[in-house]
Amino acid sequence: MAFPTIFSCRRIVFKLFVVQFIAFQANAAPSRIISFPGDDTPQTDKEVVLNYLNKFYGCSEDRCNLLVLRDTLKKMQKFFSLQETGEVDAQTVAIMKKPRCGVPDVANYKFFPRKPIWQKKDITYRILGYTPDLDEEVINDAFFRAFKVWSDVTPLTITRIMDGEADIMINFGRNEHGDGYPFDGKDGLLAHAFAPGPGIGGDSHFDDDEQWTLGDGQVVKVKYGNADGEFCKFPFLFEGTEYNSCTPQGRDDGFLWCSTTYNFNEDGKYGFCPHELLFTIAGNADGAPCKFPFTFQGEKYDACTTQGRDDGYRWCATTDNYDQDKSFGFCPETAMSTVGGNSEGSPCVFPFTFLGDTYEACTTSGRSDGKMWCASTKSYDDDSKWGFCPDQGYSLFLVAAHEFGHALGLEHSEDPGALMAPIYTYTKDFRLPNDDIKGIQELYGEMNCVPTDKPLPPTQGPVTPMDICKETVVFDAVAQIRGETSLNIV
Ligand SMILES: [Zn+2]
Ligand SMILES: [Zn+2]
């Protein structure tokens, strides 16, 4: 591989241009608000309300006239413990603008005609697709932990299968993705799941126009360097500066890198951040890097493209001629990949021009919602190609745990602290709230063993108390509990 592996941090050419992500605008004058192509979020309050009540409260577009609207609005306000005014007030609209699950809040409507549950204790799931936002292992682990949230408190066993028809089929998609319930670009709807049943029942879909993380910023697994396979530590310290994202500083080949411990100068642990010139994902080339330029249908490509696909995923050929070799892979998200917009995840290009001004970093100019965005070509004015800049993102684990609750038969909870509340809330140290435990145990019964808070001996490693029910543990008492568990599950 033509890739320089010697990292000469001592010989740094200090560059005049500083770190991306620091919002610096060439022109501080307020720019006018424009409508961005592919962005259907800017709506009047009335539109927000009608759209919300239609999607989540069964108020059909033709029936949602003034009278029904008031009543339905009251239902929504009751659900969220707001004052039941039936009026479109600021507080109500603010709740409606929060990121949430796509499953309606009222039962007996579309998704949940009758309270269905799985009529068995052994449930299977299969992961059909991955988001390029996260490493595959991180995704597998997030889904595994999300199912465990529920199997820890019920007699259910939930097993992953690698092929064939599973009860719960998991996938990522954008906009209309094959089931008639389209997603909506960044924010807004995050995911949805179908209630237990045959076919699409139990299936769980995640909006790939979101930035999927573990809830507090990009999760970047590094390649090569001297910490291959470890994760970037953000922020990290390099030559006296703290970095919150991958950086090209200290290198002259343009590759982005990060430190995998806080202090690079002390520990010297680093790796390279995902880039299509280092590797590709899936495809048929076993992760080989992109080869630029490559030929596809007689045309030359100098960058990853979505041409030839209708799902919006960026790919490249891994030899210089796709038409001949048919060898390809998908391009990983890079540190400056855009989210949503109309650039299908292409990275930001700095500087870019927008309404005649030059921008060196992400900006909120032109938007009324304060969201940071960038252009993905040199000139927004010429190409109108844009996307949002990376932010904290949404925790795939938390959203999946919520969706799998639906896939097991739970509806939305009116308890704002519950995992099954419709609005997304990030919790760092998640524990399944009582409301959810009560809900799932009403459907499937209790776990047939008593979890204990007794501390584990140090040799057991980081096993949470709930795991005692399922782990092979040497103590007599615990082994007995485990025996009971197995008996009752089988
Ligand atoms: Zn939901
Ligand atoms: Zn779907």
C-alpha cells in the first residue's frame, strides 16, 4: 500500500489555516435565509402541527379540519402533560419539533391494530444493512446491548442469525425505503419499528440521514498507525492544542489522524481516521481502498459517487476500471462527512462560497434554525450541494433499545422518563426505567431469577449484576439461579 507509515510529529510545518469545526465566517453580516434543496424541514407552525397530528395521532389530512384538529391537539397535549388548550402554542410546537420515533402515539392506528406479542420465548434478529457512520462491530454491539435491555428483565432469549428470515429484520434507509413510511432527512423522525407479527412485523428501520453515534459525538475507529482498531479519544492533546475531531495537522499527506489516548505527546498512540483511500466497506473487494480515477459506464470518476445506485450510498471502484473488473466497495464516512442535505454524505469542502461570501468552516448562514451546515463542492452558488455538519449525533444503542421495545409489542409511554417515551433523550449511563420494565413484563412475564446487587469478585471482570442470571458463574447460589433460569426458558 502506498501509504506513509512514519509519523513525524516532531517535524511539523505549522500551517496558517487552523482546525475545521471552529466556526469562522469571512463575513459576519447576517445573510438572508434561503431554502435549501432537499430540505423539507422549514415549515410554518400550522404545517408542523398538521403534519405531526397526521403522522402520530391519526388525524388524516382530509379530516383534520378545525374541530377535529382541536380535539386531536388536546390528545397530543395530554400525552405530553402539556396544558390541554387545543391551541397551537409555542410550547406545543417546540415539543413537535424535537427528534423522535416514527411510531404513532395513539394505539389502534396503523402500526398496532391489536396488542400483538410474540407467541414464543425464543426470538431471532438479523442485521441486513449497516450505516457507514459507525464501525460494523460497534453497530453489532449496540444492537446486541439494545436487545439485552429487554431480555435481561423477561424470560425472552433473543438471538442473532446471519441469514434467512428472522423475526426482527433490521436495516438502515433514507426517505422512502420500501415500506410506505418514509423517513424525513436529518432530525425529526429517527427510526421506526413494526409490532410483532409475520412478514414486516417486528422489523426495525433506522433513518440513515441521521448521524449515528453512541450519543456524544463521532465514534471513530482508527486504521493502521500504532493503535489499529482502537478508538479516537476526543478531545486529545497534540502540541498544546486540544482536538475534537480527526485532524491533518502535523502531516503533509492530507490524511486525517487522531490520538487514541488523551495526550499524544506523552503516549504517542495514534491511528488514521476512516478514508476511502485507506479502505472501503462491504462491496466485493474485501475492504480494498478506492482507486481514483476509475471508469464506470465509460465515465471517469475522481471521487466516491452514488451513480448507478438508487439508495444514495457512496461507492467507488477498487481498480481503475469498474466496467472491466467489477470490483467495488462503499466509502466510509470521513471526519468531515456531511449529514442529510443533498450530498449523500460527501465531505465538506473548505473554503466554499455561499451567496458570494467565502466560508472556511461550517456555518449557520442562510438558515433560520441555527443548524450548522457546509457545502460539499467549492461553490454552493454554482452547485447547490450541501449537508449538515457532524454534531453529537444520536445514540444507536438508545434508539435501537426503544425501537426493539416496539418490535416486542410495546407502545409509546406517557412517562417522559421512560425509554418508550416517543421523544429522543440522551442518557449517558442507561438503566431501563421501571415504567418500561413493568410494560414488558406485562407482555412476557418476569425474569425467572432474582438479580442481585452483590458485588462480583474482581476476577469476574466488568459484568453488571443483571448478567449473573445468564453468565456461567462458579458460585453455588448463582449457579442455582442460573439453573432455574434455563429450566424456565426452555
Ligand atoms: Zn417509538
Ligand atoms: Zn421503514
